[in-house]
Amino acid sequence: MQLLIITHKAVFPVDDGHSFAMAQGILGLCACGAKVHVLAMNTHKHQKPTELQHNPYPGNLTYETHSVNTTPGVLSALLNLCSAESYFVSRFRHIVFQNAIIARLKLQHFDIIQFEGIFPALYINIVKPLSKALCIIRTHNIEFQIWEERQQWLTNSIKSWYFKLQTARLKRYEIHQLQKADAWVPISKEDAAALKRLIKTDTPLHVAPTGIEIKHRKKQQAYKDLLFVGSLDWEPNRMGLNWFFLKIWPLLCQTHPAIQITLIGRGAQNYAKGILQCTAVDFVPDLNPYYETHQVVIIPILHGGGMRIKLLEAMAFGMPVVTTTKGNQGLHALAGQHVCVADTESDFLNAIVLLLTQPPLRQQFEKAAHDWVQKEFNQTQIMQGWFSQYQHWINTLCS
């Protein structure tokens, strides 16, 4: 099986939840025997090495990146008003990347071309005339819904109007591009149901959540308090932390004067400036030492779609997690058994205090979280099902 995977963001090295989700799919398909070529935009915002670094990458994976500038600007945003295309999409339209796709298709035969999300799917119009390969969109979320939810939090009327316009355009584009695909691979059952509601077609789909390789469980007694892991350049993470530090953190500091929190993720150090009792690190090569030494992970997500990869990683390690209903979206973890779900300030505060002050309860969540992820998100099983579905589609949809 020959696969071309097109993405609007460099994958390797993995440094956030999105790149982790992409990498798990890519490496998992390779492990099943597929020959995979990744063609990725290397944007200024997420600039990474142009070639695979170090050795553990499989021999049946090749990786190609092209540097493009997708940085939004005031002038380009204003000029977009003269266009019918969403500015959220047009930023990813680049002739250099388009030519790279054309060159690759002329050079190599593929059975499947997988678009990692709705933004690289804008190139489906370029691909279809040049290849008989199946065009499959891997949806990490329903993109326009994230922007619709974000509008609720905007207070600037001009910005709100502009975002509303661009989101409406994005919705039309997203539905239109999804209709062009031969099949979909949504990341969660919720997203699969949303796709079926949005688009009344018989387009085949296969739900493939991000799998986790379970290595070991938390062992030593943690001595630090709270941990947050996530990129602070992703709006839902930033807005969730804003809510936490504005509404909950002051109360925690009153009742627990010695409490400490650690933030890990791109932009964390800049975000944490001025926040008392807060330590921040922008990037760490290995999260395990942080999971070992912290008692509770918080994921205060208020909006967004898809799956919370960092929540899944934390639970796989055996970390008790306090999150919101939105944070638990796409996972189906049982509230009160596998994870603490709290949507109000008082409930979120109380859940944290309970876990910090009751070690037996904390240990109960540690074991339940680890065992549940091991059962429901086994990487090998997920990827074998995904690979088998691709084989079936090649045999049936191409005939």
C-alpha cells in the first residue's frame, strides 16, 4: 500500500498534541506495512527541521517539507474581504506547496492520498485530475465549530463581525471539501456523527482515535501539586487557562498558600510572566519526569473539538486529571471514575482540592485512568483496524 499524507504543519519532531496525533497515525500505518510519504508545510509558526532527525523512524517512511509563510497579517486579512474564500483557509494556499504536490504525483504512484485536516484538503482539486488514488480526509475536529464557539468569547465588536464572516465562509468551504473526498477518517465518534449530520451523503468513514503506547504507570510518590501541558498558541488552551487563573487560582492560593503549578508547552514561559507560584517550560523532550513528580493534571478547556491528546497521555501514565465536559469530549471517559469533570468554578476548585488532600482517592483515579486508556486506546489495535479499512477501501472504492 502506497500512501501520500499531506499536512499543513510539520510533524516531526513531535512537540504538541496535534503533531503527536499525526505522528501516531503515520507511524502506525508504517508499522502495519504501508509505505508512507509525508508532504508537509513547514510554516514560520511551527518551524521544524526539514529532514527526519535521529534513527527510530521506519525505513518505509519518507518525509518532505516545504517552507511557507502562513502568518496572518492585518493587510492580508483586510484584502481578503474582497474574496469569497475564508481567510482561515487562504493562508494555506501556496504555489510552492502546490508545485511540490504536483511533482510528487508525477514521480510516484499512490493508492491513497490522505489530507491531515480540512486545511490541506484545499489541494484536493489539484490532486484529483493527476491521480487515481483515493482521496481521504483525516478530520482532527470540525474546524468551523471551533471558530463558532470562539465567537462567544469575543468582546470586540469589529473582531466579532470579522470572525463571524470568516467562520461562515469556512463552514461552506469545509462542507464543500468534505463532499469531494472518497472517505473520511474522523478522530472521534462525536466528530463522525457531526459529519453525518452536516453532509447528507453515503460517504464511507472509519473512526480512528489517536492511540497511545502504554509504557508504565506512575510509581513514585509525587511531591509537586498541579501540572498543565499544552501549547499556549492554541486558543482553547489559552482561554481555558485564562479562566482558571482568573477565577480558580486565587481561591486555591488562599486555601493552600504553598500551592504550586507547572505549565509546559509552546509559549508557556511568556504566558506565565507575573503569575505567582507558577513555573513554566516551553518544551521538554520527555514528560514522564513531570508526570512522576506532580500530583494532579488540569485541563480547563472551554471550547474546541476533536480529542484532547494531552489528557489521554496523562491518563495513560496514570495521572489523575481534572477537566471540563469539553475537555473530555471525544474520549468518553467516565466522569467520577476515570477522570474528574467539572464545568463550574466551584466544582473545578473542589475537585482539585479533593485530589490534593486525599491520597487514596488520587491513587484510585491513577489506576482507573491508566487501565481505561490501556483498554480503549491501544495503538496497535487502532492502527490494525485503520490499515484494514484502507485495504478494504482500495479493493472496493477503486473498482
